[in-house]
Amino acid sequence: MKLISLDEALKIITNNPGESKLRTSSAVQGMLSEASDFKSDNEYYVDTLALLDKLSLAKVKIDKTSCHDIEIVKVTADILYSAQLYVDEETIPCTEWPTPKEVVDHLIKENISRGQIEPPPV
């Protein structure tokens, strides 16, 4: 599955006013791309938190670029909340937590099921 980069998403959002579906789809792909591109050599809890931080920053960039278009704000909020909730629910303090890859896999699966991105070819 090929996602557009955050930079590409920001350009599409900027250059296509009035194209709600295209802008929203670009926002989803931009956030998921940022998550998918996250690199970590470790699987410590701080690495998972760093992924959440990266998603938060992507949300801010996208929302700001869209002039806080409410449809875009909603999808970026949904993605960030989904990641945060997944981490919270899957964490057993001091012993277990989801890895960044598990969080990304959760987000991809959830957004495929919502029809916001296409599933990878089989």
C-alpha cells in the first residue's frame, strides 16, 4: 500500500479548496504516512510515546494547513485518538506496551475498515 507523504498531503490540502473528499483523504494518508515512516531501533515505551508525539505534530500541521477545516480536524483527531486509546488499552504499566509497529498496524487496519484507505494488494 502506497501512502502519500505528509508534505504531499499538505500541498494537496492547500491547492484544492472546496475538494473536501480529496483533502480529507490526503489528511488521513499524510498522518498514516508519518506513522508508517517512524523509525526506532528499540521497542521501549518511550519509543511508542515518540510515535504518538509524531502523530500529534502531524495533526497540528495538517489542521493548520487546512485552516482548521472541521472535516479534516475530525479525521486527524480520530486517528490520533485511536492511536492514544490503543496504547492506553494495550499497556500494562511497567511490563507491557504496544510497539510502534503494532500501533501503526492498528491504525492501518482501522482506517482500511473505515474505508479511508485502500487495502494493500493481495
